[in-house]
Amino acid sequence: MPKLWSYKRTVLACGLVAMVALACEAQEFPPQPGPPVGPPIGPALGPPLGPPPIGAMPNYPPPPSQPPSPEMPYPGFVSQPGPMPPGFVPPPGLMPQPGEMPPPAAPALPELAPATDAPGPSPAAKGDDAGQWGDMMGFGEFGGRGGMGGFGGMHPFDSLRYGEIWFPNVPVRGQATQFEMVGEDLSFSHPLWTDPLDALSITGGVRNRMIQSDALLPDTGQPFPADLWNVNLGLRYMRLLDNGWTTGGGVSIGSASDHPFAGIREMFFGLNAMLRIPQGEHNAWLFTVMYAPTSELNFPVPGVAYSYNPSPEFHANIGLPLMVSWRPTEQWQFQASYMLLRTVHVKATWRFAPQLSAFAAYDYCNEAYSLLDRPEDNDRLFMYDQRVSLGLQSAFTRHWTASLSAGYVFSRYAFEGTSSTSSSEFDRLDFGNGPFMAVTLAARY
């Protein structure tokens, strides 16, 4: 086996050992003070200062004082980087959750770490700009991870995430060979410019899939690629209008291929746009247009959803994309999300220590790549799988979080085609079921 492959296994094994040690230590961290848990109040957190309020959520009374959960401190918090209004960041020990919308390379792992300490908002300010973290989701990729981040918001923050996942050897159906894969994902978000009415951020990421297999694509006879890459860079902009509406969008450029940036044929250009219209104190209408060439649907997809926020414990986007978050108690959190066509995330989290939680998750994941030697320009290599996982996650410092998980992957296959529909597929390979392990480190400042 190549030295590089052995090295990857060594790195993953060391990372898993380190995560176990950090998770054990996290149980002894004393609870740290912070602002009381409140309703979803911004694509990432808190009320803006100065501009007219967006007015999506009421001034809910603060819940009983209790250390916040290390994952999803407020209903509707999603993994995509979003805004952070000045003067408010989450208390120490919070660990937002990915979930991935889009699904992450490793299912149900944290995307962002806790931010630095800052004064919390006053109770009277809680309703300003509320509801946005949950309802302004990461529309840009919607499952295909095409290189566009979420919409973000008026006050974005710095974030960094690195994850690694290992799928051991499984048989390839109909061929006398095995299939093994190690995946790495690195993503970031950085605010370039922000004021009370406007925000501009840069986002980017690198994804690599290292594959050890002698499998052949059955129709074209080509070897299955040994390396797959997705490298992307993007900009996103948000604007708070005088009438309280919020508008924004993003653009991205990148390459998802076995030979990234080999030519214009191997590059992609994506975009999204959003309009948010508050409805009373609680809710809002969301209108979106999303185009990500490496998603399942490689054409512009409109979306309409109603953001429903009846209480700080429950948040739902009813429409497309669909998302529900429910916290029945301070220890339990349930999440579910769906986007066309086959992007699903379901997760239950139990916080059993101030900065340590356990989770169980189900994910239906997909990726797409434009191979250099493909029969037609519009053909792409699609990869699908379903995963169930169990894991631990911990906010072990004020800025950093860690997570490890293990699980079982099934219904795993790959094919080429112009779209994800079965009528256009060829070069299909089916892989055996098997275990996987994943580890993630993330930071937010």
C-alpha cells in the first residue's frame, strides 16, 4: 500500500485518540457564565445595532438560567457561517452544528467553534433581527457541496473547519476488487467589510477524496479516479433595507474534478439570491434562487419557505428548503432538514455535561465531480451514500470545538450522467456496506 495511504491512516488514528482525550477532559470544565438562551436572532447570532429591526421574533422572556448546550444553543442555528451583530456572541462552551445543510463530509459533526466573550444583548433587544440563523440557511450548496456557503448576514465572523473521514475497504459489486477512501474537508469564512446595513464576506474551501481501488467504470472502461477535488472561493453580500426586509446573495468559482482547473470545462460558477420579509414579531417569508452546478440539480432552483418561530424552543422552515429544530428540554435537541432531491439530515443530541454531548444521526449524502476524461461536457460523476452514526462533541476551549464519530454507511454507489436521475446514468458502480470513522476540529472568532 502506498506510503501516503499509510500516512493518512496514521493521521486519522492519532486524531481519534486526541479527540477521545479532549472529550474526557471536557467533562471537568466548570460551567461558564453567558447571556441567557433566547430565540433564533440572526443568521448567526444576536440583534444588530443601529438599523431598523428586521422584526422576525418577539421579545421572549429568558428561559431559566442554565449552561447552554454545546450544540445548537438556540433553535434554528445552522452550520453555515452567518452574521454576528456587534456586541453579542455566544457564551463560552457553545458549539454550533453543521448538518452539513449541506451534509458534511463526516455526518453530524460541528462546523463552527464558540466565539469570544462579549456582552450579551439586553432583554429588550432580543426581538431585533430575530429568526435569521434558522431561516437564512446555507442555500448555496443544498446537498451537492458545490462551493457556495450560506447566505450569512449583517455581521459575519471568522470561522475555520477541518474534518477527516475514513471509509475502510469494502467490495465492489461485480468486480474482484476493493474500495477504500479517505476524505478531507477544509472550509473558512472571513468578513471583508461590514457596517450596520451591509456585510461582505469571503468564503472558500478545499475537499479531497483519496481512493484506493482497482475498480473500473463499467461502460467507459476507465479506472475509478484515485483523487477527487473540490476547490472553491466565493463572495457573499447582505443588505438590510429601510423597511426591515433583508436581501442578499453570493457568487462562487471553483473546480470539482479529478484534475481541478485543468480547463474551463472543469470549472464551475455558482450563485444564489435571497429575500427575507418579516411577518409580525415571530415569523418571516423567505424567497430564494439557488444555482450550484455540482449539486444534484445543476440548474437554477427557486425556493419558498415560511419561517415559523412560536417559541425559543421550536423553529421550522416550512417549504423548500425544509428544516425543523426542537429543544424539548435543556438536555435534548432534535433536528431534521431536507433539500431536493436526496439530501436528508436527522439528528438527536443529548447534552450530559456542560461542554460535552452525545449524538445519533442519519444522513443521505451526495457529491458530484466533472472528470477530465468524460464522454460529454455535461456529464458528471455522482457519488451517493446513506450513513448512521454515533458520536461525541465537545467545546474544549472558548474558540475551538472537536467531534468524533463512528457509524455505518450503506446504499453506496457512484455513476456518471448529466443529472442525478436514473434515466441518464451510466458507468454505475455499487459498493458494499461498511463502517466509517470521522473527526473534526473547528474554530470561530
